[in-house]
Amino acid sequence: MHSGIKAPGDEAIRRPGWRRGLRLAAIAAVGFLAAFGFAKLRQRLNHVDGPPGMRWIEPGEFLMGSDDGPGNERPIHRVRLSGFWIDSHEVTNAEFGRFVAATRYVTTAERPPEWEELQRQLPPGTPRPDDSRLVPGAMVFSPPAGPVPLDQPATWWRWVPGACWKHPEGPGSSIEGREAHPVVQVSWDDATAYARWAGKRLPTEAEWEYAARGGLVRRRFTWGDRAPTDDGHALANIWQGRFPYRNTAHDGFERTAPVASFAPNGFGLYDMAGNVWEWCADLYAADAYAARGAEPWVDPAGPGESRDLSEPYAPRRVTRGGSFLCHSTYCESYRPAARRGTPPDTGMSHIGFRCVIAGRDWTAGTH
């Protein structure tokens, strides 16, 4: 008995509409596979064929600086960069320890300061300190008991003999249990020595900012325009509470955090805001942007000399990214445009670094 329902047969299959739908489905499938394959290829280039622990940053052009920050961030200008690899996170204590074990390198903080070198960085006529003070050590953040004027950083920084990368807060401290934290108390010279050993180099200031922005255009922070708060969802390891005497550690960390503890930016890079300041290759000049002239500036390597009227005697290198000590009431340097200069022979408990490799090519077998 006939049911009245026709089963699909040769006649239905031969209908033009059915064949057209089949072709569209096939095209869609090919497009999906092509997109999926391209994404997998990019992932493979970044994680398998690239240097371990590094991300590839495509060549491109971006707007560097800000128009609402301090004068050293102005004016906004166009910069064009070649592609480069960059560490996905800051160099850790464990990684720096392998470098020291392999080379027996002695960091700046572990060597007695030389008065002749210090003298060149001080105003003429500065008296020589007592030899008891010319001992190995570094600057350590030491919070005061209560409110202090925010224009007097000497009230929360002190020179601690014996402080170094292995003892970040001084002889009684240790990096045991902090192997995944960023190495600190390293000078620019120390960071450069590590980079050379690893077959890499420090990023230029322009490379660092381009990478930090993660593809965002004219956004205030590495994640967008949403400002971090003292009690909201933690976006980076910065200060919460009353700087510099009371840190609520709402983000879970009173000082440094293990690398990659917070969400990455659009390029898959961690800690481009907060945690520790990061050394860059460039000499620091407060007026570097104003002196650049015609745009776009292609692969800028920084000025030929250090210029900073606030510190006319000490040459400085660029540091970027802010740190766990940054707060909006004092400094908002966890912005990608924020920049400052730091004496290259200075170790501090909130300065670290990451490295880059120029170009797509790299040699396997580096450290």
C-alpha cells in the first residue's frame, strides 16, 4: 500500500537546487578547512618551528606614545617595525639561574661598586663615601609605616648590602619557591649578558611597545580602556591600597607574581603590564619622540645619547611596563606608552627583563 511519502531517489538528486546546495556546502567546508589550516599553521610557526617560549610578532606599523600622558610620551607618532620574536614572559629566576650556572657570571649587585664609575654619575664635588658603604648590594623596596610625601622615593627605597638576584630583599631572603617569578635585582649589563648567552638581545623601546599593545590601537592599557581598581577583577600585578605604606594585595601578590599569572594580551604575551619593569636596549632621552621628525620612523633604535634634565650626570637606559609598585595615585606606568630611564648599573627589586630575536630566522640549539 502506498504511503503517499516519496523517498528521495535519482530524480530528487538530479534537481539543480540540490546540486547547488551541495556545491555551497563543499565550498564552505573548504573555506573552513583552509581557515583552520591557516590558524594551525600560525600556531605551529609560533610554538613548534619558533624559538621555545617566544611569540612571533608580524611586521607592522603602529602609533607610538600617548597624547594624554607625561611629556616624555609625546607626541604620538607612527613607527614601522620589522618582524621579531619576543619572550612570552619575563626571564625567570630559574632561567637566569641556568645562565649563571653555565657561565659563572657575577651580577652587578654582587660586585663592589667602583668609586671612579660612581663619581661620573654624580654632581661635581660629591664627596667619596666611606669604604664601608662601597660594598655589593642593591636597592630594595621597603614600605614606610605610614603616609609619606609621594615626591620623596627615598622614604620607601633603601640600599641593602647583600641584596642581589638570589637574595632580592637582602641576605635573609631567598628565591627558593620563587623559581617561576621574574628575576629582579639585575642591571642592564646583566640583562644584556644573559640575552647574548641565550642568542637573543634586549628589545628596542619601539619593539617593546608594539608588542605590549597586542594589536590594540590607541587603547590606554594592554587589555583596553578599562582602568584597574583596588577591589575589582585583577588585570595585572600592581599596587592596591594606599601607596607606598599599605598594600592590600587584592590581586594575590604583595611583591612579584609568577610569570603568566594574569591573562595575556592580544599577541599572547604575559606581564606586559605590571609585575616588574623591563629593560630595553635604548638609551633614554626624555625628548626622544619630539626629536624624531619625519614619519613613519622605521625600526628606531633610540637616541645616540642619554638626555634627562632631572638626572643630567647619570646615563640611563629605557625601562618599560611598570611594576607591582605602580598605582594610579603615584604612577600609572602599567600603560603601554609609559616610559622612564634607569641607570644601567642599578639593580632594584622591581626591575627585570625579557628578550627578542630579530627576524623570522633563528638557530635551534641556543640556550
